[in-house]
Amino acid sequence: MEKLVTLIPLFPLVGFLYIIFLGKGLSKNLIGGIGSGAIFLSFVTSIVVFSTQLGGGNPTIVKVFDWITAGTFDIDIAFIVDPLSTIYLLFITGVGFLIHVYSIGYMHDDEGFNRFIAYLNFFVFFMLILVLGDSYVTMFVGWEGVGLCSFMLIGFWYKDMKNNDAAKKAFVINRIGDLGLIIGMCMIFMQTGTLKYDDLFISGSEASSLNGWYLHAAAIFLFIGAMGKSAQIPLHTWLPDAMAGPTPVSALIHAATMVTAGIYMVARSSDIFASSEIASNVVVWAGLLTAILGATVALTQNDIKKVLAYSTVSQLGFMFVALGLGAYSIAVFHVITHAFFKALLFLGSGSVIHGMGGEQDIRRMGGLKKYMPTTHFTFLIGTIAISGIPPLAGFFSKDQIIAFAFEENMLVFVILSAASALTAFYMFRLYFLTFHGKFRGTHDQEHHLHESPKVMTIPLIVLAVLSIFGGLIGFPHALGHTIHFHHWLDHALEKTVVMPFLDMSLNMELLLMLVATLIAACSIYFAYNKYVTKGELALEDDEIESGTHKTLAAKYYFDEIYDALIRKPVDAASAFFAKVVEPTFIDGLVKSVSAIPTGLGSVAKLAQNGKMVMYVMAMILGLILILITLL
Amino acid sequence: MELLPNITINHYLLVSVALFSLGILGILLRRNAIIMFMCVELMLNAVNLMLVAFSKMWGQTDAQVFVFFIMVVAAAEVAVGLAILMMLYRNMNTTSTDVLDKLKW
């Protein structure tokens, strides 16, 4: 049964190749069908493979072929089947399938339709390689692959230079993280001599031979890799810009799958992180900073996708806090619920943008409730889910992270609760401004408003259902249920390290849930009061007066700071090298070398003057000279 | 050698050298490309004469074969060379090598 795992990445790859090379001239529906069908086959296979792990998780390595063999170093193309990888498989292929179907409707009128579906397939292929690879090296192949696909998809509408810039930015910032990951991998290899998970964590325990500063440094470098991919401060600036891509891309790559690769990698390396307290603390504080800064920036954004982008950044921060606190399975749980509701929200926003004819500014929306009932209803479910109202998916995962923080560190708990309250506020701000009140767009837009086609709304409905019930897989202990999910996943993740587990009293846990729910409810009430009862609107750019608001609207000036600290000096250095070093030193050297033959040549060329008599004379004199010497 | 017993190899060589020298002098002193061409032919035939003379002296035919080759090459060379000169004359209206000195650096 486990052998079937090799088919899972194969389907999207075949889909990609088929559409790219043989897709010309086929109808759009057929291309869409091939693309989604490939992912659906992967999904079905994933379920089969997943079922082998239900009995408690017995990691299996399925080897496909040898890849690198050099002395004692060998890396196979092999797939790991264990609870962590299979749970990722399920939501990558499941959510991926829904987004493929949605794309058929969303991208239907785009001239690059085939290319789009092909890229999506290619992306899913690499994401599956990332998750299934049995060593850091194989994972890195997928890691780079998703980065590449992300680049191609962000810059999908390449005729607009702005999109290309966003794509380049994502690529370059990810390179910084990737360098960290490579260094981390090298450090692990230097001490343990292997990069296979099996030797490091599962059958062997080579990871335990990492020690001292080596251990901390390796863990921190790995985390830098995760920071780049999962958009943690200070490497988060690419993600909001990545919204330049088509909306299904934002939903698939920048919310549900690729950005969670960092979480996957840290969870996979949980043995290393668990034994390094320093690295774990770095993870917690980086995550915490990201969670709160992301949430505050989201308060002031007016682009519907930017709000969701910062919300994603913030939610990823939550996951890293959980990872840093040692609650690996809870982080993965939040990844799953987040994949459901964030994909739902992004696709919902895509549906809104589709209906608005490309408008993304919530100041030009309002009152869409009556025009787009399905989108409205599903978007509302997503909003409630992310806000943490029971019993929707977001509540369970987020509440468990916060409960964990409460137990470990009061300060972390307070900041997370604040971020969580802000989440509820900005999400409902977005919801009220978009769907309630009066329509504020142009007359043309109002005339054009329509509900999206079924091919787009059905994925929304499915995701809405998942957002409602998805949390139940991690039903909390306090409500009279053993947490199978966590026991099952922890078993797979932790072999040497004992997991810290919630051991607070039942009443305490219930109380925390109540408090969290109340906080969320209060935030929602404030948002309702401000944007519906009082009917306030988001400020236009030139109306913003308070300094805090300006700072937030400018996203804490991260881009400007990077511009001043990195781009400007680099530009200045480039200009210096181009205008001074290159012409004087490099060109000077090359030109002085070429001057030697030129100078000699100008003397020698006097001999070749085109006078035939001279040539003949030279020939004869030469002959005579030779004769004289010989005789 | 019976018919002209007084004529030895040295006489042949003298004639040959004289012809060859005339050829060289012609090339060096004349400016008309056609004349220079004729001088080259003269030099080739001087060599031919010498080859035949030595061939007779040693009683071997190898050198005579060479002579045929040289004659063939000379004929081919004349064909090509005269064609070039024709074109030159048509374009430049002269065959003087003083004027024809464009082919340099």
C-alpha cells in the first residue's frame, strides 16, 4: 500500500508535461479537467496512503532510485510515509484540487489559461516532493521547486512590470532563507554524516550527536530557511507583494501550502529544535513578533488581498510560536485548519474581485451581500473560523496554541491573545466593509456585479464545510475527548524527546476557552459597532492623520528600511564599480594588454604595403640569405 | 650527347640560370603585371630545362615527370592569373602593379 506513494507526485508531473507539450488546441474545459483530474487522482491515492498510517503511525521509506552516491554520502530519491507527511499530502492535494477547479472558472477568459493550469500542476508536484522527500536534500529540491513555481505564478501576468518586480522580490528574499537552510543542512551533515530523516530521527538517532553551539547554530540556520519560506519577520515582505499573482495562486501557494513548508521543515526537525532551547526561543519570539506586527498591519490595509496576506503572515506567526513552545502537532493542526479557512477566504476574495471586474480596494466595495449571496455566506464562515469562534475550525487550533502559551510563558500568552483579538477585528472590518453598507464603487461596476459561476462557488462551499468541521479532528481534551490527532502525530514526530503536554486542570482549560471566545466576540462587536452601526468607512490615503495609523498603513516601513539599508548601498556600490572600477581598472588592464600587440603590429604592418615589387624583392633577398647561410 | 659532343651539362645549366635570372630581373624591374607574369613563366621553364638536363645526365625519368607537373600547374596558373588580370583591367583600367596596391592591412 505504501508503494502507491510514488504515484502521488507523478500525476501532477504528467499533468504538467501533458498540458505544456500537448495541450495546444485543446479546449479550456479539457485542460482544466486534466489539471484538476491529476490532482484529484493524487488526492485519492493520498487517502489510500494515509489510511496505512491510521493505526498509530509506522514510518516507511519507499525508495525509488539512487540519486547521489559519493563515498559514504548517499541520497536516494525516496519517499517517506509517516503521519506528518501523509497529513500534509491530504490537505495539499485536497485543497489543491478545489483550487484547481476554482481556477477553471476564475482564469477562464485569460489567454494564458493553459500555462496557468500547467504551472499549478507543476507547483503541486514540487510541493509533494518537498513533503515526501526522505532527506533534507530531497526536501530541498521541492523547496526550490515551489520557489520557482511561486516566481512563475506571481509574475504570471508578466506584461505588467509591477508583477515581475513582485515575483523577483519573492525569489530574492527566499534565496536569503534558502542560504540559511543550506548552511543548516551542511552543519547537520558535518556532525552527523547523514541528511536522511531515517538515520537522523527515526530508525537511527544521529541527530542526538549534534551538540553545543553546533546544535543551536544548525537549528537557527534551519529556522532562517523557514523564515524565508514562511514569511516571518524580517523576511516577510515578499508575501504581501506576492498578491500580484492571480487570486487562486494566493490561495494555493501563499496561504494553504507553500508558506507552510517552513512549519513542515521545523516540525520534521523537531528533534533538533526540541534539544536546543535557544533556537526554540528564537522561533517563539520571531513568531510572536510576526503574529502581532502582521495583525496590526492588517488593521489598516485597504486592498482585500493585502489584508488576507498580512493575516496569513500573522497566522504563520502563531504556528511558529506553537513550534517554538514545543507543541509541534498543534502547529501542524493549525496549518491544516488555516489551509481550509484561508484558502476559503482567498477564493472568496477572488470571487469578489471577479464580480467587481478586477477591483481590489474595499473602499470601493460594500453591500455585496445581496449581489453575491454564496460568496458572502462562505466568506462569513471563513471570517468566523479565523476569528476563533467555536465550534469552527480556527477556534480549536488557535485556542490550543494560546492555552499552550498560557502554560509556558505569560508574556507570550498576552501578546498572542492580543494578536488573536486583532485578528477577529480586522477580519470583521474586512467583512463588513466588503459585504455590508452601501455600494461605493462606480455605476458601471454596480451594473456588472454578479455571483460567480458554479465552478467557483462549489469549491467555496466545500471549503466552508471543511472550515466548519475541520477543527473536530483536534477536538480538545477538556470537552470530553481524547486528542487522537496529537497523540498520533506526536508519536511520529517525537522519538527521543518527551513532548510537553497540556497538564492544566480541566476547569482552567475551559476558562481559557471562554476567555478567548469572549475576546473574539468583543472584537467582533467593536468592528460591528464601528463599521455597521456607526457606518464608518476606511480612510482614504490622504485623510490619514495619526502617526500610528500612518506607520501601520506603511507596513512599519519595512520596505523603506530595506530600501535604505540594502538596496541603496548596493546600488551605490554597483554604480561605483560600473563608473570607476570597471573603466579604470578592469578596462585599463585589458586595454594595456591589447596595446602591446597593437604597438608591435603598427611597426610590422609597414612591411605589408601592397607593393608587389617589395614582396618579390624580400622573397629573393630572403632566398639569397638562406643560400648564403647554407653554403 | 653524340650529336653535340661539346655541349655538357654545364652549358645547360648556364642557359637555365640565365633564363631564371632574366625572369627575376623582369619581375623586379617591370611594372606591367602581364610582363611580370611572362617572367614567372620564364623562371618556371628555366627550372624545367634544368630538370630535363639532369634527367638526361642521370639517365632517370623522375625529373621529366616533374616537368609535366610543372607545365600543368603553370597552365592552370596562367588561366586563373590571366582571368584575374582581365577583371583587374576592366575595373581599374590598368595592370600596373604600382597602382594595384590596395591589398594590405
